Amino acid sequence: MKNVTSGIVIAAVGAIALSGGVTFALWNTGHQVTAGILTTGELDVEKNGSPTWADTSADIYGNPSPINPSTWRFAEGDTASMRQPVSVTATGSNIDSRLTVSVPALTGALTAGTAVDASYSLLDSRGLALPGADSVPLGTPTNIVGVKTGTYTVEIDLAFGAGYTSKNGSATLGEAVIRLEQVRPEKG
């Protein structure tokens, strides 16, 4: 009886093993692998010093010349620029950026419909506009490819065109907002 019972148990275990219900691993092994460290990039813009203003009217001898915006009196045909140095931190393997410069508190004689054209540019350390960032209408976003960590200058240009009719008017510029945001590079 003992041999019969043992034979039945062995046959049952063999049938279960053959049907896939139980498997027996004779060997196994494992190894730990160092996965490494992932580090995120950074995109930041900070003002670097104070802005400077200049009369940039091309038809006036000696220009550009420094001005004080509080005391300078502009007239039809004049152009002026404000330059604000900025420090940009741009680190990342796949990082491009979108720049927007706006003056949300703009009021008075420089508001829309007054024949004043306002634009901005992003200049490199040589004073040259970056591709895509030259004479962009104020408040309009523009994509900039290849911005690297470094010092740049945001230039806001104001042109008082024909039809400018405000006399003895004043304008409050408030604060210029310089916004830099990350965008994904385009395939190409």
C-alpha cells in the first residue's frame, strides 16, 4: 500500500508539473546595475543693472545720444530706445525658448492708436539681434533658437510716426515685463 500511495503522489506531482501548473527553476541569478542620475535643466532671465535710454533719431547728428525719459520731449519723427541688460541661464539638451517683452501698464500718449510703433529686440554681447528677435512688435511672442547662458540686452524701440497728434502729452511706461519660456525644438 505504501508503494502504491507513493506512486500515486509521484504521478500526481508529475502530471501537475507537465500541465504547467508548477515549474521548478533549477538556476537563477541577478545583478544590480547602476542606473545613473538624471538632472533637469534650467531657464531663467534676470535683469542685470538699470535700463538706459537713448535718442536714436537717425536724422539728428550725433545720435544715438543718452536721454532722460522724464525730461526728453519727443515729437513726430523721433525714435528712442530703452536698453535693459539681462542675464540668461539656459541649460538643457533640448531647449529653445519663446521671448515676450511687454509694457502692460502703458498709458497716456503712447497707447495704441497714437501713431507710435513699439518693438523689441534681443541683442547678443556684440549688440547684434538674435535671429527671430529683431524688431518684434511689443507684446508679441517670438521663438528664439539656440539661446545660451550669457548676458544679453533687451532693447525696446519707440518710433513716433506721421500722424502723431498728442501735444504736451505724457505717458507712463511702468515696468517692462521680460518673459522667457521653454519650448520644444522643432523637427527639421
